[in-house]
Amino acid sequence: AIDFGIEEALRKLGLNQINEGTSTGSDNFGSGETISSHSPVDGALIGKVKTTTPEDYLRVMESATHAFKEWRLVPAPQRGEMVRQFGEKLRELKEPLGKLVSYEMGKSYQEGLGEVQEMIDICDFAVGLSRQLHGLTMHSERPGHRMYEQYHPLGVVGIISAFNFPVAVWAWNTALAWVCGDVCIWKPSEKTPMCGVACQNIIAEVLKENNLPEGISCLINGDYKVGELMTNDKRIPLVSATGSIRMGKIVAQAVAARLGKSLLELGGNNAIIVTPDADIKMTVIGAVFGAVGTAGQRCTSTRRLIIHESIYDQVKDAITDAYKQLRIGNPLDENNHVGPLIDTDAVRMYEAALEEAVNEGGTILVEGGVLKGEGYESGCYVKPAIVEAQNSFTIVQEETFAPILYLLKYNGPVENAIELQNGVVQGLSSAIMTNSLREAERFLSSSGSDCGIANVNIGTSGAEIGGAFGGEKETGGGRESGSDAWKIYMRRQTNTINYTTELPLAQGIKFDL
Ligand code: UN1
């Protein structure tokens, strides 16, 4: 086997064969059972991580609560300075961390580096933001009164993240939460626990170097039961959760039952509309990357292509041709386009989805299948598939986290394509390929795409961190990352100050004593 420098990367990230999976900042422990992390790349054991017990969690919570009391008093620009240093450390460790992401999750090394770049970018964004946590001032209706609003830190933020972006999604949340004056407890996916420990090692060093309270960044590990410790904990005012719609509904109900806030970033069922005015070459690149990049395991992955009948055959031929060029294999080898799925459960779901698509009447255009033989020993490598289908198929309505692309045909005006595109329960990302101004603007209008992300002449995946990221309907409604997404990590307070010697009441009410 070729050595892709994994050992060295693990060493640079301070990872061991057995790692403590619970951290109150600098104190690492974990008395629960261990999770073994096997790479989907070659099936090898990367390392083990000890899970968090309810007793361990109490210690974590104590550390976080204590840290919050101090951290909220640190001026926001100084909090930004801590995040700046964290971003610097990420720049230094970009290669080993990108490699670990690639090896533990299975995405290509390029995409692993890209994910760490998103972390660096959100740190830069958060540093600037730390001087711009602005509120408004209003004019009071009463003389001699001043009215304004301010944003205060919220408290302990719980972060539950998914395997597919094992480091970036945490960073989008935590970098903003930290400049907002919050402290965070993170439960990474139990499928990528080593990435979690690596990130915690990096931030723990920054906190120590700055003599900051440990507990600003805490880590817990385990399955949904460990997540429940946070969703049911009224000391956590905000839970940010990324994952399946099924998981999001459970989290949202638990958090709502105690009137906490949740920020949900759940499944997508993203489509690209291809109109008669589309640039076919751009369409092919956007659609192929969107469908097979990250082996179809992004929540923004392209699941459906909605193509006008007049160019249907042309687009179909161009896409199926492009699929013939795809090289599937070890994602650390830069010659490959497509890596493995996360595990063999995901492979089974991929196989079941293809079977169901055919049972419902779909036609296979590019055949799928599980790869066997040399280089594919982990059993997680599958062939990207294309199926001609109908939007009404049950399987097309669902998000399958795998490289399966459904081709759908539309006729008539672009409104018909928009109706198909909106005709699913999810509402994350969407795109239109067109050179027609009328079609593009229709797609972006109030009667256009109902998604949180709507792109023109760009695919559905690969959003920049500067915009708010998230979607509508069963995608959960949350917004993370750029724009004013920071506001959910703070509590808003309206202040009115009377600088007279009278006490006039609002609404002109008279109350004489
Ligand atoms: C995800 O899949 O959970 O837009 C996040 C994108 C990436 C983030 C995806 N920037 O594809």
C-alpha cells in the first residue's frame, strides 16, 4: 500500500491509538466505552475514542458554565483575537487536518483541505464580526428618553455535527459563538470521532497559551444518547444540530419542550434546472461535481437534474459521457474523483435506493454497483449512478446520502421546472442553468425557488461561508455561517433610558399619584 502520510498527520494532530473523548477544555477524560474509528478508505483502524457518560457530562457542563461567566466579560474584539489565533493554528495544520478528514470521512484530499479552508475563512469572518456585533438605536416617543438595543452573550451552546463535514460545521458554529461570548460543547458524529479530538487538541492549545478559562471549548463523544444529554439540558439555551430530518425532528421537539432554541441544518433534495438556454458545458461540470463530489454525501449534493425536453437527450448524453471519465478509488490519491461512502450501512442504503428507483419504474442510465477487489477492500466504494425517474417516486422524494443522480424531464415554461424543483419536502439548495435573464429572475423571485440557497449558473454545492447557510421546510429553517447568522448565538435586549426628572409613561397614559 502507498503511504499517504497518515501516521505523520496523526502525530502532528496529537492523536493516539486510544484517545480521551471528553474534554472540559484542557482536562481530557472519558469513562464510557470506546468507539473504534475505521477508515472507509482502506478499512484500517485509525484509533479509538472513549465516550462520555452522564457523570462525565456533569463535569463538562460545570466547566462550560464556569468558563461562560468569565468569557462573557472579555470584550468581543479580544474574543476575536482568540479566534484569530485559532485560525492561525489551522493554517499551520491545514495539511494534516485535511488529510485526517479525508482518511476518516473518505472525501478527496482536495475536499479535505477545502473543508479546513472553510474553517479558516469562518475564523477570519468571525474576527471581523467581533467588532461589528451591532444593534440599532431607535427614537423614543417620550421626551428626554433614549432607546437602543444590544446583543449579549447567550450561554452554553450545544453543537451536534454530522460525519460528512466533520470539522467545518463545528467551526461555522463555534467561531461565531465564541466571538458572541458563548462557550461551546461539541458532540461530533460517532463516525468521525478522531476529527473531533484533533480539533479539540488545537483549540485547547490556543486557550492555554492565552490563559483563558478551559471550558470555552468542550468535547463530548458518543451516539444519540450523549446528544440527548444536551437537548434535554435547560442550561443549554441553544442547540445547533446538523444531520438527517429524522434526527432534527427529535432534537427540535426535545429542545422546544423546554422552550430552548434550536438551529437546524437538515437534509436537502437539491436540484439543478437546465433550461433550453443553458450552457451545456457548465451544466455538466456543475452537475457532475454536485452529484459525485464527496461521493454524494453533502447536504448540498445535486440529487435531481430537471431538464427541458428540447435539450434532454443532449444533456443526458453529455452527462453520461462525463461519468465514464470518473475514477473511483483512494481519495488521498489525487488522480481519483470519487472516494468511498462513509461505511457499509451507507452502501446498503445506496443499493436499496437504486433497487427502489427501478421498482418504481425508473430507468438506469449509468449503472451503479459496489466495487470489489484491490483497493476496494473496505467495501465502501460504489459507482456513481444515474437514473431516469419521475419526481413523484417515493425514492426521489427522499435524500439518499450517495452518488445517485435522478434525471427528470420538464416541458413548457420555466415555471413548470420550478414547480418540480419545489415539489419535495426539503428546501436547502437549488440552481438554474440558463442564459435567459427572464428565466433566471423568475427562478430567484418570490414565486421561484423555495430553498435557502438559489444559484444561477453554479451548481447546488460548494457555498461560500460569507452567506447565511441553511434551508427552509424540512431542512429545518436554521442559518449558519455568514451574513447575520451570528444573531442566534446572542440574546437581544431593548434598553430605554430616561434622563429627565419626570416619569412620562409610554402610549401617553396618565397615572397621577
Ligand atoms: C454540508 O453538507 O453539511 O455548500 C455542508 C457546501 C459546503 C457545505 C456543505 N460549503 O457544499
